[in-house]
Amino acid sequence: MPTPPAEQDESKLLLDNLVELTSQREQEMLESSLLSTLVELMHVDRVELFACRRVNGSPYLCRRLEALAASGKPEVRETPADGWLPPSPFLRELFSHAHHDNTALLRIPSGLCLPLHCMGNITSLVVIHCGPDADVNRDMLLAMARIHENFLRLLFEADRDMLTALHNRRKFDLRFYNLIASLQHEAESAATHMLALLDIDHFKQVNDRFGHMVGDEVLLLMAQLMQASFREEDGLFRYGGEEFALLLECGDAEPAEVALERFRASVRRHVFPQAGCITISIGYTRITPGLLPDQLLEQADRALYYAKSHGRDQVCGFEKLVAGGKLESPLIADQIDYF
């Protein structure tokens, strides 16, 4: 018996969305594709995505994306940042059980809430706005979530450093180049972007004295201190070996300098098991439109080298060092649009 036209259309829509979903290679695009797919397949007007994180064991949520039904493809857009907030009372039970339940689907006042997992943790919540009598294909909804999670795990393994769980050098290169490209084409950016390179002082001595297992523990704890000290939206990367990179966005340079100095001091105060006192050196530079990625990396690296060769355990800004006559100003070529 031939398949009814309505079922053919629904099957084609499902297959087309699966093709789009599985073609994504970045987490942001993967999330956008999932929301768009759910709006179409669930026949709803709105789907939201909330990022999840835990601070001292307690869950916090931040609204990030929403997809709205439109005449063509659904419109997916970033939502205004509300900051990180504790979950509503009706979501607390979900967090207490969903870590061990990949079939959790909670009815909430605004519709349905579906947790998404990666590496054993809830990384986001999808909220599907629908009425209490909505005809929900639970099996399809859970299957789409599992497909998303499978691809998210692949992206995690490709983009993350397996020891520290920070973004790796590949992800840094991609995000750094994309940031510079976007600044090249903006008439004027209200935000200041800073690139910082961080290096653990005398790390080789830690490995030589205590062994590589203790060295790995220091790297892991350093990453955790970074995550506790900087915002979720700040770019935190393991750049290589004992070196880390940060991409910070702020109103002007001073808050970034204060944040870096505060982090340096917190590392110095922290007592690392077996290794004891560990210090870091940081070099940073302002990301200026017109400069190439290699030029900006060189500026941050020169500031880092100055910090390490002048006593370590300090934060040095490239522009301040140049203004103070401690470093020579680089020759700036004519601005060229490479992007």
C-alpha cells in the first residue's frame, strides 16, 4: 500500500533535518540545527536552549538560543544574556535524577523540558513550548536528543583537551581567526578583546621532581582554577604543554588586566597537592583590527617572555611594555583585508 502524502512529507522533513544536523562540525551550529529541527518536527512555535554548568556542586542555567516558527525555515537567534541563575524549583528534581536517566522528559508549566548530556553531565536543557494537550512523539524526541548527544560527544573529543577538558589548540585557532575576521568587518566594536598567554613557572622541575602524574594533576587543577575564575563565555584553551590561552571580552582593557592579575594571585595562594606552591606568568595584548593572527600571538608571546625573564609570577601587557620603553614597538604594515 503506498505511503500517504502527509507521511511522505513528514519522512522527507525528518530525513532532511537529520542530514543537516549530522553535517555540523561546531557545537553552536549543532545546537542551532537541533532547535530548528524540533520546531519543524514537533510543530511548535518556539524552542529554547539553556546552557548548564555546576558551581560547587550546584546547577546553574543560562538562556542561550531560541528557535521561532517562520514561513520558511525556523528563525534561530541568540537570546539576551540573563546571566547564570539557579534552576526553577520544578527543574531541581530533573537535575537530581537526569544524570543517570537518558530518557528523562519533564512536563513543566511552559511545555516540555529535555536534558542533553555529554560525557556523563547535563550540558544543556531544551525547553519545547507547547500546551498540556500537545500530541508529543516521545520516541522521536528522545531519538533526536540521542543523535545530538552522539555528535556532541564527537565534537567534544575533537575540540577538547582530554586531560583538562579545556578547548584545545584546534579550537583556539578556529575561534581566534573567526574573531579577527569579524572585527575586520565591524565598523566599530564597543567591546575590547584581549589575548592572553599563560605559562606555569618552572613546570619542568615539577615533572622532574615529582613525576608526570603529579605534573598532570597540576595541569588539571590549573584548568579548574581557570574555569572558576573566568566567565563561561570567555575562551579558555590549553595551548600546548604547560601553556594556556585566554580570549577575553570586556568594556575596556582595565577589567581584563584586573581579572588576569586576580587569577595570578589566586594561583599563587592555592596549595597544589605534593607540588605545593605554583606560580604563573601571563603576557597579554589587545586584539587590534588590522593586525594578523601571527602578529597578535607574537605580541602576547613577547609580553609573556618579558614576564618570565624578569622574575616570573607576574602579568605583563604588551602595550604597557611598549609605552614604558621596555619593548620595541613592532613595525605595522598597511592594513590589508585578508578575510
